[in-house]
Amino acid sequence: MLKCDMLIDSNDILSTISKLKNEDKYTILLDITAIDYLKYPDVTPSRFAVVYILRDSTFKKQISIKSYVNDNTLEVPSISSLFKAANWAERETYDQYGIKFTGHPNLKRILNHHQFTGHPLRKDYPVTKGQICTETEDLMDEMLPKLHSKGYTQEEINDLMLLNIGPSHPASHGTIRNFVAMEGETITTCVTEIGYLHRGFEKSCETHTYSQVIPYTDRLNYCSAILNNIGFSKAVEEMLNIDITPRAKAIRVVIGELSRIIDHLVCNAANMVDLGGLTNFWYLFAPRDNAYDLLSKLTGARLTNSYTRIGGLEFDLYDGFDEDLEQVLKNVETAIDDALSLIAKNRIFHDRTQDVGVIKPELALSAGVSGPNLRSTGIVHDLRKDKPYYGYENYDFDIVVGSHGDVYDRMMCRFEEMTQSIRIIRQAMKELPDGPLNIDHQGIVLPDKKDVYGNIEGLMNQFKLTFEGVKVPKGEYYGSTEAANGELGFFIVSDGSGSAYKVKCRPPCFYSLGAYANIVEGTMLADAIVTMASMNFIAGEFDR
């Protein structure tokens, strides 16, 4: 397995990535992270390396660039002048590893609080060390430079109203703090602060086996937990170079698309509430509850399902699953029709959503926005089509795109995507393969209980897999899937043991939220609320 596609000197980072963007058309920055090689001092020329993952304008090719960092300075040049996505990505890498990006406009912590000392993803950081924040940060160090860059004098700044939206407020859709400067009802400047829900997902991955990580992935985007299970399991399986069974692929498609429907139901229902209409909320939430009943029968849990396993799935479909599923799909179709009957020709709805919260295609690509938020701008990109997996190339479905990138387009894209997911599910169930659910591999899949209780080989296999984990070959790999809100990626570094040496999650919401301030500046306060709702930020995902 290739450790990276390109290894470059740290002094050449800016020029190399600029060439890749402008000449080779790698126009999308997917993620930036670092690796701490403290446990392998004789293997690498320095302790830290930074990794950049980019995708080209056709959405079909990606490239990873690695550069080792000078141990004395821990400095590399910032590429925030090339990609807006680099602003938050570099801040996170600085926050977690202490790598300094020279030329960054405001290199400060983003996930850990401002009183935090040290860098938690370094290998020598004590896992059990707790650090409590005792003082609030006023964020004026971010607000003032933005206001000055827009030409405001100090006297004019004194006349502005400074307002916090969140972090604890229903309109913030999670623990998000937006600090805004307002002239009347208009937002002139916005600064976003996150990290209130930080759970240390990536640090936990280093101290648990690959299989034990699956329940942690549930808590990323908890509105579509199984899509997180699938994304992580798929990345590990690709590192193992294994192909799961046709039946497991089809079931993952079915349950994954059902999770996508649930996620879109939550997003649009909450958006309706923020627009002032509660009726649609109940129309859309009722079939969501039916879907959770089905998932509870299948997986034993409603919200956080932990359904996938490395090499397959925990449970096969139960008797009567197809009838229950079809009833859920019919309920969703009825809910969509009922909701659209109230808003499709509603003048108030159109006035509140059309030409509101517009995302320009250029901003979306530069900021790393993906999923429905990107497709609403008119850009046709969906990993299920561009880099198909699990047989998606064999399903008949359409990529749903908008034309203007406003709140209206984002909501309507999600409504139509639910219809397309229903099409996929019905096709998959009609052609559902028979055969085994899990691959036949003693080093990956737990043995049957009869073997565990009936012979010593089964017992030993169960013991070793449970305590030592699945042994993943040494290597560094980035795998991604089309989650409900866009590209969900996992960059995994394996040292050959049963636990990951490093896991970096590339959450779609993180980059969408990074673009939020650019979108709402110049808009009305009430419009900023519905813009946030329509972009569907899930705090567990970007905070991790």
C-alpha cells in the first residue's frame, strides 16, 4: 500500500500545491492533517509530517501529498491563500499537533478551548489529562480584524451591535456559537466558534481496536449513524484488501439510503420550524419514527446502531423486514407529498427561502463544501456516481442538483434526494442476493457462537479478535463515502497492529460550517437562522 502519492520538501508545499491546483486541476482540498511518528523515530526523518488530500475538478481522481516537518521550527507554509478550506483545516492541525502554518491569517485553536495547554493528538500527550475551561473567550481577536478589513473605524465599530447566536440555543442546531456584528437587522461580520461538544474521537481510536471504534462513529452524525458505520468499515476493509459479500453490499446500500432519508427528514423538518411552521415538522418526523422502529428491530438500537462489522454486518435481515421497510417508504412518500402540498406554492415560504443564504459555486468548491449543499449550487458531484462503490453504478437513480444555491434549493434537493433514495432501496431489495452475510476469514470476522462454545479453535479465535483486534497491514490510506451531508472520509494510519496508529475523520459538516460566515455576512439575522438550518450542521460531526 502506497504511503502517499507525493513526498515533498516542506519548503515546496505552497508551490507544489499551487501547481497541482492551477495546472493539474486539483481544485478541491479535502483535508489536512498531521502524523506524529514519535513511536517510530528510526523510520522517518523527523517526528511530524503534514498530509494534504486533494481531489481534481472531475471528482474522480484524488492525490495525497506528504511533507516532513522540521523538528526545530515545526513550521510549514500556509495554503489558506489557495483554498478557503485550509483556514479551518490548518487551525485544527495546529490545535491537535502544534504544527505552525506561517502566513495563516489567524492561527488559533479551533476544537480545544483557549486555555488548553499542549496538543492532544501528539503521542506523548497523557490521555487522562483533563483541562477545564474557566473563562469565556470574547472572540474580539477574530472580529476586529475582519471589521477593520471592511473599512470600519473604531467609532463605527462602537455603534455596531455585537450579538451571540448560541452556543446554547435552538436556532444554533447544536453547540455552535456565531458571534455577529450587526447594523440594525443586517449581519456585517460573523465569527464562528466550535469545540463545545469535543469528545476526542480520534484520540479514542488510537486506544481501541478497529471493531471497537464502530460505536464511536455512531456519535459523529447521529442523525444518520449507519452511514458513519459504513464509511469507517469500508475504509478499513479497503486497507485489508477484502471484498465484502454481495448480500452485505446490498444490505449496506438499503440501510445506508434509509439513513440518508432519516437525515434529510430531520434537516427539512427542523428548517420548517425555524421558518415558523410546525405542521410540516410533524408530517416529516412521523415517518422518521417509523424508520427508527424498523432499525430497532434490525439492529437492537434506534439512534446509534453500530450495525456494520469489519467484513460484513452484525445481523441479517429479519423475517418480514421487506414488508416493514416498504411501509416505511410509503409513509415517507406520503410525508413528502403532505409537506410539499403546504410549501410548494406558498408565497411566504418562497419569500423566506428563495435568494436567501446563497452559496456561490466557487465558494463551495474552495471551502470544501460537499453533498446537498454543494449540489444545490448546480455542481454535479456525488461519490455514488463519480467513484461508485457497493454496486451503485448498477442502480438507476439521478443526482439531484439545484441552480442557485439558496435555502430553497438546499431544501428541495433534500426532498428529491429522499425520493431517489427510495428508488435505490426498492431496486436493491428487488435484486437482493442470497448467500453469506459476512466474509469467511478467521482473522477478521468473529466465529459463530456454536464454535466459540463447542471447540477450542473457535474460543481462541474469539478471544484474539476481541482483545487484539483485526490486524490491518501497515500503511496510510484515505477512504470516503457519500454520507447524508457530503463526503465522509477517514484517513487511517496502520502500524500493523489491531488498533489504528492514527485516524483522521474528514466530516462534511466541518467544512460547510467553515464557509458559513462568508455566506451570511450581508444578510438579515432571521435569514442567517434559516441558512444554518438548511445547511444541516451536526455538532457531533465537526466537533468529534
